[in-house]
Amino acid sequence: MGLGGRYAFLPIPEELLSEIDGDILFLITEDLMNRQNLNLELQKLKVCPLWSKLKVVRHSSVHEVGFYWRGMSPILANLVIDDLC
């Protein structure tokens, strides 16, 4: 958690993409505050050669999820569970 109770998220450099590889990847792609920049960054990510080499990408196990996955509350937890079911 960042300063003032806000969440801090840092970008992952391309050369470290292998560090996020796994069986399943949940990628927050819905950000109501900054949708245009998010779409540009997502497009850049998807054309990156290192992205396509990830096992999770090759197995089509990347799931785009809503902005609410960042939150922490019982209501948001239920929304996440609904997505998983």
C-alpha cells in the first residue's frame, strides 16, 4: 500500500516480464480514470517479443480483469469471486 492509504503500482520493465510468468495471469485492463493511456500501454505490451514468449501467454491463460481487483473490501472481494466462477 502506498502513502495516504492509496495503492502504489509500478510498471514492469520489458526485460523483467519473465518474472510475472506463471500458470495464470490476471491483468487489470479497466481503468476508468486513464483508459486511453492504458489501451496504448496494453497494445505496446502485446506486441513486445518478450510478452509472446511467456508460458502464460502461449497457453492463453491471461485474463483481463476490472479495476475493482485493486480494491480491498467485502463487496469488491465478492466481485472478484464472481469473476473467478
